[in-house]
Amino acid sequence: MTTTHEAKTETAMPVSNVQDRATQTGVSPADVPQDRIERTRAAAYRIRHHALNMGEVQGQGYVGQALGAADMLATVYGDQLRFRAEDPHWEARDRFLLSTGHYAIGHYAALAEAGIVPIEELETYGSDDSRLPMSGMSTYTPGMEISGGSLGHGLSIAVGMALGLRYQGSDSRVFNFLSDGELDEGSTWEAAMGAHHHQLGNLTAMVDINALQADGKTDTVLRTEPVTEKWESFGWYTQRVDGNDVGGLLAAFDKAAAQAAAVGRPSVILCDTKVGRGVPLLENREKAHFMRIEEHEWQTCREQLTAGYEGKASA
Amino acid sequence: MSTTTEAPDTTTAAKPKLKTSAMIASFADAGQKTSSAPFGHALVKAAQENDKIVGLTADLGKYTDMHIFAKAFPERFFQMGMAEQLLFGAAAGLAETGLVPFASTYSVFAARRAYDFLCLDAAEPNLNVNIVGGLPGLTTGYGPSHQATEDMAIFRGMPNLTIVDPCDSIDIEQAVPQLAASEGPTYLRLLRGNVPTVLDEYDYTFELGKAKVLRGGNDVVFISSGLMTMRALQAAKALAAHNVDVAVVHTPTIKPFDAATVLAEINTDRLAVTLENHSVVGGLFETVASAVVTAGLGKRVVPVALPDQFLDAGALPTLHDRYGLAVDRIVAKVLAELV
């Protein structure tokens, strides 16, 4: 059997993603141009493909989370974030903070898609002396702004970064990726209060709500709902979207950016996602924080991913 | 309109007035020369020369002398509310953007409550985050909720962190710009309010990472840090009356520790005594002890330190006497050792 480690789309996104923000004015999914949607869908497909390849090398890993969050990561890295691939420390870059360190597999895939990490380096994921450890660390990986993993840290750091950038006259934005499990942490809510108090319109939080955490389903571990009302009551501009619908994500990020410019209010995009999204074999498997995938299943996963992306029935 | 108010019964004998912890919360001696809010003024001065310096606090600006900075530089001061995890996470975020934050709260909250944030957000990436901790050791009578008797024990295990335990206003004034200039995170055991001025009487300047011999002596050598250097100097003078000649070595930087200077002073036949405003566990005494053992000196070291227990509430002079930090207690301990 031949294996297909190469993703079926040929063009990665441009290595420099400096955009004119004034052009991003869509306010509903219907207003988002189709080419933006297709470009982002393609990026998400490649991110998922990279994640499956990395998971296969390890024989395990947080593949389910990477697949679920791929559309969020593709939207940020492919459409929203201002960066220079060749200069990860460029002062005028936007900051993307991965609070959930174990999502690093998805983040590395996005960094490869963005041209910040070489694609061929991805196979070193989780290996000794790799720049791509299992849990993301700023001291290891170019483009990794913080060391996440101790959950509940990212949003506090993001508040400081947003304050510091604003004080220094920068128009850079700060994006913090967190998970619904992280909403258990009190520090997340300290930071949510702080961001609202300091009117941090340059801060956007994106919450992956996959309804799953280490010990089981979120509503059985520690009930976090009603999540939308919580963020609204903390003063944030709050949107809740299907986190696996690229058009909806693009529209939500556009709205968040416009809102930020208008009134200096932090934005949160609550993204309902499906663990294993894009690979029916995994979508339908019993959900687990650390998903089990047999050696012979990886190729099936890739085939199903490609078939789904190309609009065909699953193999 | 006239009213008749029943006067309280004052016929019983007046009770003796009680000492309260709120009334006696200073370790300065009566009539001692002091300097007001040396940290706040030093930070303002440093900030005038370095526009990257910013300040933040967790609802304790007035109680950590940060209010001086907030008044001088309102646009560079960030109030984070009573949220210590946010305080230090945000301080790390500010440092990530190239700024030099000084973040103040009480030492108990920095060390106990926010450790994970300081460790992973500031120390692991080696950011220039400067922790300013009020009420270190036994400098409040409010009991264990406020007494950071084990702050150095907690913080010494944190890689990359520099720990400074200043003696007086001179130490603080000279340390602040050096903390701002040094790479990596630092922890300052803050002395606040009217802080004694002691070291101006000696040929002394604060140098980060250096221990200094303040006075020589043939019989005993004191190795001390923080406000206990003030007590060590006072005890040395008192012991002179007993014909005991005492040297005092001040080690304001606890980590990295100037073992070379300290070991050279300890490696004599003098009685060696450490003095610290901290638990006997994990502070200056154990720092010195590990240096002595590592060097293979086989030298006995006597600790003057707080006991390994949760301390009482009360007035500071009462508590310093009770737990052995008062000058008289130090003198008695040394004389007993020399018998």
C-alpha cells in the first residue's frame, strides 16, 4: 500500500502575511469573499494533514485536538495574523499565544503552514533534542510566544502584552488561544477582568470548546456553561460560532477586529469544535484527551481527510 | 438644646493599655534615622533614566510604596486588582514586549499564591520581571496569613531568579537600578514606609551578587542579610562591652550567593553565626551551610533565624524578642555559645 504523506494542495500560504486590515470588513459569513474561505479551508486541510503525519511518527498524541482546532488555527495564521515568516521576532508582529501547551502539535502544523517552521522538521515532533516538544515552549520553537501547558496562564500574559504594546504605541494585536477546560482555572477570570478593566481592544481570546478535558466531558468534570453569558458579564465582546466553519470564523474575527478598533473592548470568540474533525474514523471514536490510533489507521485517516476536503465520500 | 449624656463609668481602675500589632508594626528603633518609602523614590529615579521601567501592583500600591511611582508616572503604572496570578502573568507579558516591570504585592502572595506564574511565565523564559514583596519574614504582627517566613525557601529553588534581601534604605536605593539593569527575574524583599538608614555609617555600596565585610572582629563572625544585618551590627556593638570582638559580613544577595567571600570569612577559628529574618529552613543559614559542606570545610555554623513553625500574631517588638531576632537575644545566644 502506498502512503500519501504529501497533502494534496500544492501552494502553501505566502511566507509573509502582512495585510491591510482595512480590507477585512466582512460582518457576516455571507459577506466573506469565497476566495478567503477557500484559501483558509486549504490551509486547515494542510494543518490537519501535517498533524496526522506528526501523530504517526509519535504513534500517539493530541491529534484529536489538532484536528478539532485546525480551522481556528488556519483562520488566525492564514488570514488574521500579521507576521514575517523569516523574522519570528519582528517587533511589529501580532502575537499568538498558545495557552494550551498540549495543542502544540496543531500549532507546529500552523507554524509550518505559515513558513515559520520547515515542514520537514515536523517529523521531529516530540523527539529528543527536537525544537518541537510535546508541550509548546517559547524557548524551543520559533514563533512560539509563550510556554503554555500549565493551564490558565496564557490570558494573563496576553493582558500584559496587550498593555505593553499599547503603551509603546504599537498597533499589534494579541491573540490568546485557550480551551474550555482552561475556563476551570480562576486565573483565566482574573485576566478576563483585567482585560476589560484596562479596555484592551487589541486583545482577542479564542476558546476551543470541544467539551472535553483530561478526565472526561467538560460538563461532568466541572460545568463551565453558560460560557457565553460568563464572558459577556465580564465585559467582553462575545461571539459564539461553529469553530469548524471557516466562513463563520472569518466573519467573527473581522467583527472582533472592527469592535476592537471602535470601542477598546477585548473580544472573545467562543468556538464550538469537534474532536477529530475532518477524519470520520476519529470523529466517531470514543472521545479521549489522548486519542488512541492504531498503526494501520493513519493512512486511512489521511485518505478520509483528503476525501472530505475534496468533497468526496469517505474512503 | 441641651442634652444629658450618661458618662461611662470611669470609677474603676484604668486597665493597662495593651500593645497591639497595628500600633507597633515597625522594626525601626525609637529615634533611629529613617528614610521614607525608599523603594518608591528609587523606582521613580530609575524610571526617569530608563523609559522602559513600568510598575504594577495587586491592590497594594499604598502598602508597598508603589504609590510614589504611580503618582509620578501614572501612564506607566498598571493596577491589576487583587489578582496575583494576573499581576505576575501580566508582568511577564509586559517584559515580553521589552518593558522592565516592577510588580509589587506582599511576599506571602507572591511566593505562595503566584509561584507557578512567576516560575513558568517569568523565570523559565528568563524575563526581566522584578518581584517586589512586602512584609518579608517577620515584619508584621498579623500572623501566618501575612508573615512570609518561608519566602526565600520557596523562591530559592526557582532557576534564574535573583533574590535580594536588603538591610536598609541605602541597600534599597542602590539595588533598584541594578535590579532593573540585570537580565532575568529578581525578587526584592521589600522594606517599606519609614525604613532605617544604617549602612551610610560604613564604607559600603550595594553590588548585586556581592557580600561585603562591614566590620572586622577576632572572636565571632556574623553572616547576615536583610534587616538582621542592622541587628547584627547592633549586637556586635553590644558584645564589645563583653569583650567579644565581632565581624559582620552582609550578604544582601541570597541568590546567586557570594560563597567565595563568605567562605573566606567562615574558614577561620572564629564562631560563625548566620542571622536572617526568615525560617531556619531554606534561607540564609541553609545557603551558607550548603556552601560550607560543598567546600568540605567541616565548620560548625550557628543559626539565628525564625523557628520552623507558624508564628504568633502580636506586636513586632514582642515577636522579635519571642523568636530570637531582638538584639538582646542575639547577644545572649552568642555569649552562651562562647562559654
